[in-house]
Amino acid sequence: MSGIATSNDVSRSRSTGARDRLWRVLRVGAAVALLMLVMMTGVSWLWVASLGSVPRGQDLAFSSLVVDRDGRLLRPYTTADGRWRLPATRADVDPRFLAMLFAYEDRRFLSHRGVDPLALGRAFSQLVANGRIVSGASTLTMQVARLLEPRTERSFIVKLRQMVRAIQLERSLSKDEILALYFSLAPYGGNLEGIRAASLAYFGKEPRRLTLAESALLVALPQSPEIRRPDRSVAAARYARDRVLDRLAAAGVVPADEIERAKQEAVAEGRRPMPALAPHSADAVMAAAPGRAIHRLTIHAPLQKSLEELARERARALGPSLSIAILVVDNETGEVHARVASSDYFDMSRAGQVDMTQALRSPGSALKPFIYGLGFEDGLIHPETLIEDRPIRYGSYAPENFDLSFQGTVTVRRALQLSLNVPAVAVLDRVGASRFTARLAQAGGALVLPRGEAPGLAMGLGGVGVTLNDLVMLYAGVARLGNTIALTERVDDAGEAPLPRRLMEPVAAWYLGNVMIGTPPPENAAGGRIAFKTGTSYGYRDAWAVGFDGKRTIGVWVGRPDGAPVPGLVGRGAAAPILFDAFARLGSVPAALPKAPKGALLAAQNRLPPPLQKFRHGSANLEGTGSAPRIMFPPNGARLAAEGSQMALKISGGVQPLTLLVNGVPRLTEAGQRTLFFTPDGPGFARLTVMDARGVADSVVVRIE
């Protein structure tokens, strides 16, 4: 029996060896035959020529992208047919994902020329051995060919066409270009195409930040995207993911302990919304240039995201139907670093799609700094000038303070810091409402008056319309020491140096910053770090806070987009805390304000020139004997040649002593003279102001050549 058993064993061994050799011959023969069929005899060159030019994806429509200053995605838009097809390259993908993709899909991608003969031989031998398809032989290049020329039928001719196209692609494109097409076109379920769209939709992150488990799922999805997509079947997605992980473990691509931890990770359920940072800005640039593939904005994505969260949180805390807008700009360049145009773009109850940074609203007291700025420029006041806060009437108009009280005699500094109404109206009366309106318009900040109304004193307390965009630009002009520049939001536009526009003299602007940095801060906030002003419109419809440091200006608006009143809504209580929180989220300590420019007068009230020691209201200024002073020469707008060291002004009227101010800076003059002399600072425009002992003044602007 022992000898017979040995004979049978030998017989079986020989039979098995012969069968193995046969299979090896069949496998090699099939592989060689198929390869020859593809690459030589089986493909008619006439048929290949009939396929036409090689598609390279140049005619594909991709999602338009809006990105921030550093290229980070703010908001993508679907293609015309409703697909999320975001372009991606090898650099956009985690290198480990790439290694996993090669190990699972195409191990010899970097070495083959579109078709992998070894994979073809393996697939054919498995087909013969099992009577069914066990594994495919499609390379990544063949899959790209299929994605570029999608066909519903499955046949040998279709597969042959893919092989030919793959060889053609390899001859005309680099490996990285082929990978870029795969990363941009691979299907991931529904209207998701490309790894970037899938990563954002399923995991809420860019594909270069994927975990091992997330990478495994995205490797598996393109084979059967509709069956395996996690928003339809978590079980199917998990099975497909774990199968990829097992293959990677067997190939030794990833350590076994990492594989086990990845399998324990939960599969994402459902789809996340696509990024929608700065949606109003994104919509605006898309509407302006809908055909552009990439729109680059000056916005800083991390700051934008942080401030959108701040606006959303504060709006919910303040109450229903309220919205919040926040605008952050760079003082030097005018670039917009963040634009939060509503508290929540998708909240219809708060009219979230209305851009409140561009909406005309009443600014309340937020225009007062510019009134005082022109008063400083005209030589009417100084921060330490005393001014009366008492009941006064201008015809039928009698301004009152917000709390219906009066402070009596205060300094201009204190009047602005406390936002007193009566002193601001008194200065506006002297500056002139029409001139005030024209100056702000000249600087780019258009004030919109009610239809049929002329500029009047009420505009100083909010009786006009202005946008948050323009108001922030004007405040940034103060931070720039008196000149404004247009705000820019597109990187293409930011490359052009904007032309500065005159708002006020540098000394006047510096006085404003020096005063406003001392404004009492909101509760629990540190003072003396940013110069700011608040505003509240009539009827509690709008709350404002605008502030600046040496580097940036931030504006905040709070209110209802429909203009309905909100009892108790005031700038100091609603908008100022958001302003200070926004500055805290900039990630750096506030920058120091500019140093005092030449000509700034630093003196206590009793050390000021007599006309600057106390301001008198317009009606009081006309009391007493004598007419108002008037500059007889030079006339307004005159061009003067600076031939000598001194220039003369001829004055009529006024009560002695007369004070001469050049560009807001007092100059020494001889008492009792009607002809005053001064030495010009140099060529350019100069504002000459003469003020008498009562504070009555006259001014002209001349050009010195």
C-alpha cells in the first residue's frame, strides 16, 4: 500500500506541474497576444486615425473659483450643468493619498506608457481560470481616457479605444498632467467630480489634509460612486474603504497598526455644504466677470471666517431679524481684508443675501469727526478749545443731546469723545453744511440727502445716507493723515496704486486720531488702543462703530435690513463691543497711530492763541461792534509767485488782535496791523485764515508757485 500511495502522489504531482506550466503558458500567451492585438496587428491605423485628435480636457468646463489673497478657496460655483468640478493637481493632494492610489489602482503608473502589459496578462489569466472577471487591467491613464470620452456601452472595442487613447495621452501629456485630469474628473457620486469636490463635500476639508481613512474612502469611490457614496449607504462606503485598507496592509504600504486605527474611524454621513466665505463679494466678482475661471480677492480667508462667526453669534444674541456687517481694510493700500456683508448669507429671516456694507443707512453721530476735522483745518477750534454745550436754536432747528442733558462748557476733545450734539452742530454751522458735503464727496464719500433737500445742519447728526463701505474709507483717510484712497477687493485691481484724494489737512487728521483714541471704550474692553467713534440713527434703526489703529480700519453696522426700528439699539452698546472683538481677532496688537506731523500745536487751553481758547457759536460771533474780518488780498484761488521770503495779506474789518493761520497753524503777527505777513512753507496749495478777537474768521485757498 505504501508503494502504491507513493506512485499516486508522484502522478498527481506531475499532473499538477503540467497544469501549472500550461496556465503559465496561457497567461503569458494571452498577455502577449492581447498586447500585440492592441499595439500592432489588431489595430488598424485607419481606425486609429478615425478616432480624431486626442482629447486633453482643454474644452471641459470647470467650476469657477473665488479664492483669497493667498489662493485659499472662498467659494466655488457649479458648472452650467450643475456639477461641482473643481480643478486639482498633484500638489493639491496629500502625498500619502497618491501612494495609496498607485498601490490600489495602478502600481506601475509611473513606468508604463498608458497600458500595463503585466496587468493585462494577470486579468486575462484570472478570467480563464475563474470563468469571470476577477480584476481589471485599466490603468489610471485608461480611466482618464474613459472620463474624457465617456461611453455607456461596455465592449472589447470600447476597451480597445481606451487603450489607444491612453497611449496617445501618454505621448502628449506628462504624468502630472494626466494625474491632474484624474483628480479633476473622477466621479465621486451625484454631481461631485474630482477629488477636491469630494473632499470638501464629504469631509469639509481640502484633499491635502485627509486622514488615512478618508483617503482610503476616496480611493475606493470612483469604481462604484453611486453605490459606495457615504451619503447614501454608510455600510457600503465602510466596506469599500476597509477593502482598500486591507489591500494596502497586504502590500505593506501602511503599517498594520495605522490600518486598524483607520478602520475604527467613523464614516462621514451625508454631505457638507460647499465653502461659502465672503459670499457677497464672491457673487459680485462673479457677476462682473462670469467667464473667468479664478477670481482672486484681497480678502484674508482665516480672518473672514472668524468675523463671519462673530457676526453670526452676535446677531443671534441681539435678537431676531437683526443683521450685522463688518468691513476690515488696510490703511496703506485700501485693500479689503474682510467683508462680512450680513450675519448669515443663508438666513432669509435676516435678509442674509442683502449686502449691508453697500446699503444706504443713516450714520447717526458717525460723521461728527469730519465736522471737527474741518473745524481744525479752518483754525476755528483746537482739541483743547472750550466750547459750549447749552440749549441753542438755529431758526426752527434746536439740536439736543442723546440723553437730553447738557454738559455746559467742555473742551472740543471732550465734546467729541462724549459725542455731544450741540457742539458738533455749532462747528458745522461755522464750517458750512454745503462745504462739508462737498469735501466728503471730493474724498470719495458721497452723502445722499433726502429727495428735494439741501445740505443742512441736521446732516451732522445723521440726516443723510451713507454706506458702511464709504464710511470706512473716510475713517481710513483720517488714519492716513488726511487723504483717502478707493477701497480695492480684487488682487488684479490692487496692483494699481490708487490715487489719493484730499479729505483734510494732516494736522487736522492727527488731531482727530489723538482725540478719538481717548474715547471711553465699551464695558470690559481696554481703552487707549484704537481710535473709534460710534453712531446711532434716529429711531434706533442703525448702530455704528468705526475705528482704526496705525494699520487697519474696521467698521461695524448693526440693525434690521428692512429699516425697522429696534428699541434700545445704540452704537455704544451693540456695535462697539463687536468692533473691539473684531480688532482682537486680527491676531496682533493694535499698531500705533502716526506721529504728530509738522505744525501740530500741542498746548493746554490757556496756552492757545486767544481765538482758539474758546469757540463762540455763529450768532454770538456776530455780537459787538465792528464788521467781520475779510481777506482783501490775495483773492480765493489766486496763484502767487513766491519771489521773496515773505508774502502779504491785506485785511479789512474785524476786531483786533487778528490771528493768521496757515493750513490751520497759527503764525506770529504784529498786533494792530491790517497787513499781515507770512513765509510760505513751499510750493503748493495753502489755506490762509484770519480770525479776529471774537473768533470770526475768513479764509482763502491760494496756490504758491
